[in-house]
Amino acid sequence: MERQQDKVYYQRTERLQESPNDKIYHGKYLGFATFLIDRIFMVDYESLTDQEITQTILFPTFKNRVTRLTGLKLGVSGSGERMPCCARVVYEYLGPSVDIRRAFKLCGLYDLDSPDIDESIKQAVANDIQPGEWHFRARH
């Protein structure tokens, strides 16, 4: 994220490889963000294809140190179907200096039972509706 005068802009990169032998696809999203009360609202578009706009709403854990932001992302799938969809998301703080190559290599699709993903993240991004939930909502 980068502040330019009174606005905040950002770039989000997506790396997708559906299986180990498949080609790696990249998406480059450009957007703006705004903060309202205790939520971050982000709106971006996929700049390589110009076929997708997404909105993400994030909120903190309300603990002393904020290392993760959780929320929902709504957009259109990048497939030819272009079906509107919504998913739970977690943004994790990687620290003040990031090895970008290493971080990109970690990006991709993981099995839900993968030991590489912390259990709390798995629970936060599970796209299910629990008993007693009336609508699809973010989780801590």
C-alpha cells in the first residue's frame, strides 16, 4: 500500500498453479483502499486482462498486536464462466523486510489438510456456513 496525497493505492499479485505440472498464472491487481471506523475497504481490478473487479473488506483481531487481517473478498472468477463469487480471506503481516521471491513461491493453492498452513488460518478461510449462521460472513 502506498499513500499518494490523500489517497491510498495498492498492488496485489496473485500466483496460481492448479497442479504441480500446470503452467503458473499470475494476476496483477491495482486498486485503492480506504479506512472507515475499524474496517479496510479495498477495490481493485485485474490489470493484465481488464476482466475482473474485486472488493475486499478486512478487519483486525482487536488484539494488542495486529499480525493478521481477516475478511471477505467478492468478485468475478477469472475463468471463462466469470461467475460472481465470495471467499473468506486472511492477510498476514510478513514483517518489515520481505524476501519477495520466497513469498511468491509460497503463494498458490493448498489442500485443506496441508501441514504447511496454520490451523487457525484454515478455520478462518473455510468457506462453509456453520449451524446458526444465517449468511456467509467473515471469521476471526
